[in-house]
Amino acid sequence: MLLGACAERWKQINPGIYPDDNPEFRAIFLEGGVLFGHALPDCGGHPACPTPLCLIYVKQEGKLPTLESDVVKHPQVFNTLIPREEKKDQKKTKRLSQPFLDPISCHVPDIPHIHAMHVAIDREKRQAKDRMLFGYEAVSAGASFCTTIVFHDPLEATVHALFDPAQPIRIGHSRSAGYGTAEITSVQEATIAPSIPVTPGTHCLFFESAFFPEHSWESPRDGLLAILRRHLGNVLLDQKRVSSKSIRMEGFNSIWRLPRQTRFGFAEGSVFVFTAEEGGSLPPVLGKWQNEGYGRIVLDMPLLQKATITPEQKGCRRTQDKTGADVPQSQMLSVWRSRAATRKAKEEALALVWQAPLFDGFIESVKTENRPSLNQRGNLRNLVTNKPAKEWIRHFSDTLDKQPGRQWKTVRAKDPFTGQRGNLDDIMLKLLTPEEIPHLIQTNTLPLLPGGPLTGKEKDQFLAELHRRLLLELLRRWEKATRLRA
């Protein structure tokens, strides 16, 4: 995904050049001169890692805590690579289901998701298709990720130009619909050793990204064993200490309009224990498609040297303030407060829409109406989800000036601002106006967070998120009321 985004950036920087005939383009994107890494959640300045598949937890005692939470009771998390004593009353265990964790604090990064609704377009009529509403699950705006790009010195200037912090980068699916705009906040350089030394003895091999064998006819196990023996001589895999999951890679060649050959491999988070009779070294990346971020390894990961894993009291390293109380460091505190305020805004929006009587009259008056249609409400949800708040009024006013706007103008509903009946288009314009929202909510009930009251910037961010969540929940309740009536 990142490779394709950077290839598009290169074409923008070098207009008029045919990429396949350019030696620089071929060196970076086609011949493996640059190894693009996968995006991993940010854990306060360092990347998370895929959850090792060898970790299990006691079902009755909960899972690993998130970065934002305190640990009241430490859950018992065990490493199956290290045998533990069997007990008669041993409780049931289960493999951890969270995809990522912080390798330092053993907390789980909280990655917020959204469900955005869209409608397909009829290419002949140039209008929305009836009964063609669909949705996407996407990562919410504001999520932070880290990635590692490996390259050699001759390509340094070109790679730096691809990751210019002054220019946003577009990644992922549905970019034309407004998704996937990423801002590069910082670029840090470090020298990476070209090989990992391996001493004779037993070692633990952890895959930070999925592994695929070099040859299509090899099974993943045979392909991995062949690579290890090529670099380390005689190597034996411990069959009883393997925690892996098989995955299948499929693709489609858009030029030839044919499916690509299916390849099988080991999923990220897979762990193997092997014994090397001779010393040697391993490259930091193994297997196929290294330039796309696959095959990255960690040898003898410190986290996996423990039989029992105990999360830290906080999801970050701690310091002490003047009173002697433990508080997180300033950078992590800022991240924690931002995420906590977002969560509080969501909780407040849910309470206002579903529990308080504020919108009861509005819902009762609109649920019996056949208009606005499902498509129109979906367009409004898409507007609130994907556009900044300052553009909501302009886009909705443009809709009112067109034919679909009659669906909003001909309906009357109970105004939650005044308690009187009014035109639905006027009510929605007020609901989309950020300055009108403080008249609906009590702004003196701002969340109380560690580190003091909300700053001016944090207050604005909280109210903006509360406004957006309030509208989305209102549309969701509207949709539910309409379906129950039907």
C-alpha cells in the first residue's frame, strides 16, 4: 500500500517521464532498492508489534489493557513457548485476539474505527442508484502510525523527496472519496545493521510481518527452513514450540485481466524456535516481496523470553511530579488526553441522543415521513464523516438548491432548539452549524482528565468531536426509528 502511494508521488515529482524506462524508478520500486515497511500503530513514539501468536490469557481475568487505561488487576498472560506447570484446577485459556501490542509496556494500542456510508452512482443517468447504499469500515482521522523504510545511501535524496513532511500522502482505498490523506509528522534516520548475528544454540524467531517463501512451489515451512540452512548451516526447527498461522496471498493483474498465482505463507506474529549448530548471521528480512514490507524478523525478542507477561501500570514509562505522584511523561500524556477526550465526546453524544429526551420530539415527527429518502440521509452521513465541519453548511446548502433539496424543504419536524415545529431544512442547517451546538449541550460539563483542565485547543477539539458524533448518532437513531416503523 505504501509502495504504491510512493510510486504515485514519484510520478508527481517527475512529470512526463515514463516510469518503467527510468533507472531510478526501477531501482526504487521494481528492483528492491528500497524496502517499504508496513504501518504499525504508534505507541508514544515507537511502533507497536503484531501480537505474538504464542501468547494466551486466562478467559475469566480479561485481556491486555489499552494504552489509555490503568491496570486495576493484572491479567495473566502466558507464553506458550516456555512450558508451565500443569495444575488440577487450571483455568481455561485463549489466544489473544488483539492484533497489536506495545512490546515495552504490553498494553494494546486503541485504533478507532468508523463506519462510513456511500451510495453507488449510475454512470448512465449520472445520479445515485436506488437501493445501492453500501458502507466502509475505515480507520478514524487522527490515528497515528509508524513505519520503517530501508534503503541504501545512493537513494537517500530520492527517498527523502518521497517523504517530504510538507506534502501529504494518499494511501489506501477510496482515495477519490476523500479517504487516506496522511500527514508525515516526523522523519527520523537511523543506521540499520545489514545482518543479525546468530550464535550456536537455540533462538526464537518472530515475524514482524507476514513471510512468503522465495519459490512458489515451496511450502512456507520448507521455504523458511531452506533460508535458515543457507545462512546458518544445519538448523532444526522445534516442532513442539511453533506458534504460527497460515495465510493466503491472492491478487489480480489489471493489465491482463487475470488472477495472479496464489501464494501461501506465515502470518505476522508467527513465532518459531530453532537450534543452530553453527554460528552465522541472518538478514533482517527473509523471503519473497521484501520491498513490500514482508518477511521482517526479530531474533530473540525480549518480550518472548518471559514465561508470564505482566503489563505495566501505565501504557508508558512513568516519572514523578513534585507531589511524588506517578504521572506519564508529557508526550504520552498529550496523546492519552487527546484519545480520552475523543472517547468522552462519543459517550456524551450517545447519552444526548439515546438517553436524554432532547431529540425525542424530533425523532417522533420525522419517523412517519417518507422523506428525506435513505439515499439523502446517507449523503448527509457521508458529508459529516468525511468533510471538515467548516464545509458542512456549504455542501448541504448546495444540496438544498438542487432538486433533492425539496425532500428537506417539504417536511416539518419538531425543532430541538425551540421545541416548536419548523422546516426540516432550517433545523438541519442549525444542527450543522458548530456555533449553534452549545445551545443544545451544557458546555460546563467538560471532561476532567489527569493533567489539569482542558486547554483551549483541547476544548475546541472535544466540542468538534462531540458535534460530529452527535450528528452521526442522530442519523443512526433516525434510521432505526424508520426501520421499526416499516
